[in-house]
Amino acid sequence: MDDFYTKSFVIPFYKAFLGFFILVILISTVFMEFKQHVLLAERVLENDKFFLGVLGAFLIFGIFQERYQLNLMNESRYRIFHSLAFFSVPKLLKIQLSIWTKTHALLLIYAVFLSYIGLRSQILLKPILLWFFVLGVFSLDFILFYFKLRRPFPDRVISKSVLFPRIPFGFWFLKHLATNRPILIIAVKLVSLILLNGFFFSYESGGYDLRWIAFGLLCAAFIHFPVWMEKVRFDAEELSYFLNLPRSFFLKIRQHLTSLILFILPELILIGIKFKTQDFGLIALNLSFFFVSINLGLLGLIVFQSQHIDWTKAIMGAFFLLFLVILFSIPFYLIAVPSLAAFILAIKSPYQI
């Protein structure tokens, strides 16, 4: 039942504000290092104006989320939720708490982070005030939600028309993800970028060489495994019509590469930022080529698996094999060759995805 409320209220919210969440993730992971987050958190806890600014941001976000939820319930397809008014207050509170914690997940994570910094710095008053404020925002949301249920739904709902611009074929998969799997995008990008930032932070401390970064990129590539599984399913099922139209080999490479590059662009930007000096330009190019190739190879292995071939063990073995190859200091561009070969073999037929 909880999954039903998630699909009804949480996923539509992330779809509607997907661009905002991606921007927040990019700024907090690509353009800011962990030590900068720590310094900012300490500044917030030390300065009253900054702390009030954080509380204001929490309140504004809560207002936007609740406003979206209330407007969503005006739609005719949401009339079924009018029956929630017959539920007891504790049961309704549990439902709203489940919805609220999922839509406010990023804010709650940051509240936990501020509390941790406050405990470490022995600043206890402001973290306590922060959690009381968060509780107050939730209470306000619940009250508005409760009184919304007690009022009858409107008989007529006027909705704005939606324009669907024409987009190139290579962008269809990204459009599909943004429309149907926004939480998958946010989760994969968040984990991948936070993980890569951790590897870069360790590397900049001076205790590791470039093999450590390559291992981080390998882990980040395999974190994208569910995304590439969704791409193979999307191409094979929802775009099955195009499998009957023979496409040239280079056209297929361009289309797949467009979708893949656009999706992993934040990681490529992070590599460019970390190795932006002229002396490291070749290293950045080498690592970027390595990361793109590993993702292409993973996509190729998933294509083989979709053809009723059990490649699960092969995919797991590929990860550990690549790890060992990196450990023995094999050049990155040579490691990329087998990955590219797996991708090419997977799409070589004009009637395959």
C-alpha cells in the first residue's frame, strides 16, 4: 500500500521538479567538495543569519511541496483519495509521514549532516531548533493535507495544455527516464557523484595514484547498471518498431553514444574540473575515455544478457577482472579496448538495439 502512495504522490513530485533536483545534486557534488560542505555547515551553525536562511529554505521547499500535492489532488483521477477522510488520524498521519519523508529526503539528509557537524563542534542548540522546525513544517503540511481531505473535490478541473516538442531520437531514452523513472536518475547520480567525490578527496590527500581514480570510475560505471538495464528494456520493448528497420552501424553508435554521454555528463564534468590544468589535460581525456568505454562495455554485456544468455556471472567477473587489471597499472586506453569490443559486438546487427 505504501508503494501505491509513493507512485501517486512522490514520483509525480520528482518528475515535476526533476531539473531542480539535478541542479542541486550537481552543485553539491560536482562543484563542491566534502571539506567545503563541512566549512559551510560550520558557518551556518555559527552565524544566526545563515541559520535562519537554512530554516527559510526548508520552509519554502515545504510550501512548494505541499502546494503541489494539494493541486495534484484537485485532478479528477485523484478523487479516490477523498476516501482518506474516513481514515483515523493516526493512520492518516502515517500515510502523510511516508509521503513527506520521501519528498523531503534531500532536506532531511542535510539536516542530519548539520546535526552531525553540530555535535562534532559541540553546538547543540541550533541542531535541536532545526529538528523542532522540521517537525513544525511537517505538522503544518499535515494540517493542510487533513483539511484538504475534509473539503469536497471540485466538480470541474481546468488543466493547462502541455506542449511536447520534437526531440532527436538519441534523446528519447533521457525523456523516458525523466518522465517515468525520475527517482532512478536522482538516486544513481547522487550515489555516483558522492562516491566519485570521495575518491577524488582521497586522491588529493596525496596517498594514492591515478589507479585509485580509475577504480572510482569503475565503481561509478557499475552504479549505472540499473540505468543501462532500463535502456536495453526501453529499446527492446518500447522502441521495438525500430528493430524492424535496418539502421547503419555508425548511426546506431551515434544514437547510443548520445544517450550515454548526456547521462554521464556530470561525471565527465567532474573529471574535467579536477584535472583542469594544462598539465593534466591528457590525464582528464584518458580518464574520460576510460569511463565512457566502461559504460559502453557494460551496456553491451546487458544486451547479451537480454538475448537469453546468462551473463550475470560474467558481469560480476568483469568488475573484478577490471579491478585487477587497474591494480597492475595497465594503461587505461588499453583497458577500454575490450569494453568497446563488447559494445560493438552487441550492436553489430542492423536488427538489434
